[in-house]
Amino acid sequence: MSEQKIIPNIWCNGNAEEAGAFYEGALPNTTSRVEARYPEEGLLDFQKHMAGKALTVSVEVDGTLLRLINAGPEFTPNPSISFLLNFDPLLFGGEEVARAALDRTWAALSEGGSTLMPLGEYPFSARYGWVADKFGVTWQFMLTRPAGEPRPFVIPTLLFGAAAQNRAAEAIAFYTEVFEDAELGMQSPYGAPTGPAAAESLAFGEFRIGEQWFGAMDSGVDQDFTFSCGVSLEVQCHGQQEIDRLWAALSTVPEAEQCGWLADRFGVSWQVVPDNLEELMQRPNAYEHMMGMKKLVIADF
């Protein structure tokens, strides 16, 4: 797996191990494992029923790491952050193989879920669909054309609607300024007013941070949801200086700051954490110390 600075985190309602096993069976080239468990002691009252259970579960999809957070019913994923699955014939050894893999994965992830956009032919793709799986996570499927610069199989994609409507281009410019080794990718505006989207709003855009590609789009229909902790973006920082810099740049909602979590100016939830957090959590009483922090301070672990 290539170096991955930003890890999408998916909030689960006590069923992260079940979800990890589901994704391992449904997605191509995927494995899952329990990364960490809740301690047996020292938990807050609302967490005591989780003692000894999985805390986080990693799901590696064709080299892209997703992390499942095992918690309670406080948050649920929604389509504001989805995962675009890029069925590129160049990645799958031909269009026929890619199409078959797409259909097979669609059938697996659709089981017990709901369809947001039916699987079929669209002006931008010969085969595309958007589905919410039984855990509420949303996936976009696209059979891409084997031309142009290649993209990875999994592309986290931000949908700007409701309070964040028409801010996709602004967000892309902001993120590529805040993060080092970042650049703009393709930008495709609507070209004409489409529902709540203005003509200059993005039907789809992309940007790169390090070796990772992300998508961003303004919603073309009115939405009653926006970004939340249901899907957050975890940033692996090398040292306290980087934590401090990104925290200052990203955090704009003081009441959302807790245990390394923050919300930015668009409402996107981020976790700004040291890249050796697993090691730090082995220190005595580390969990209790972390629960008392807002911005994570390495020395205080």
C-alpha cells in the first residue's frame, strides 16, 4: 500500500466487526482486521458496555485504507461523503472484466441497502450507479474510460449540499492550499443552473493530497443532509508541529473540538492525530488522557 496520509473513518453503531467482514466479502481485493479494542477499565459511563470490544477495524480496499469506528448511535454515515469505485478497464484487464466486477460488487453492496441512482448508462459513464449499503455507507460505481491519467480504485468524494451548497470549488482551493504536496485536478462545472447548483458550480471536480485523489461535487438537487461525524477524514501528522499547523488552519467550530476531532468551515469532520498514535495509546492511562484533550498534545499522553 502506498503512503496514505488521510484515512476516511466510518462511524459504526457497535457493529464495526460485522461491517468489516461484510466489506471484505463484498469488495474486490479487500481485507479487514480489528486494529484496537476498548480497554477493560477506565471507560466513561456511556462507554462501559463497550469494554473489551473492538474500538477500530481497518478495511483495506485494493490498497486504500478505510477505518471503522465502533461506537454508538450518535452519528450515521450519509451521502455527503461517499466512496467512488473506479472500475477502470486498465486496472481490471479489460472492459468486459471491469464491467463484470462492477456488477458483482454492486449486487453485493446493494444487499439490504437502498439505491440512490440506478445502475445504468449515463452521459458521463457507460455504467454508473450510486447505492447506500445496509450500514448506511454510500458507494458510487463508475465504469471509466481507459484514457487519460489513471486514478486509484477508491476515491473519497465530498458532496456539497444544504448549508455547504455551491462551495465545492472553494473547498478544493482551500484544501490544496492547506495541505502540502497538493494540486487541483479536473474541474467540470454544470454550465447551466441545475436545481440549487449555479451554472459555475461543480458537477464534479478532483484534487490530490500526497498520493491520494479526492472528488468534490455540488449537489444538483436539494438535500436535507450535510457533512457530519458519520464519515470523517483522519490526518496522520508527523509530530506536534504539523498537528498544530493543521489544527489552526482547519478548525472553525470550537464546540466540535474533542479528542483530536474538529469541523472545518464547510462542516467536514477531521481527526488530526499523530502518526504514532497506536504507540502512544500503549502508555499508562493514555485513553483517559486523550479523552480529556481537544487538540491532541503528544507530550500529554
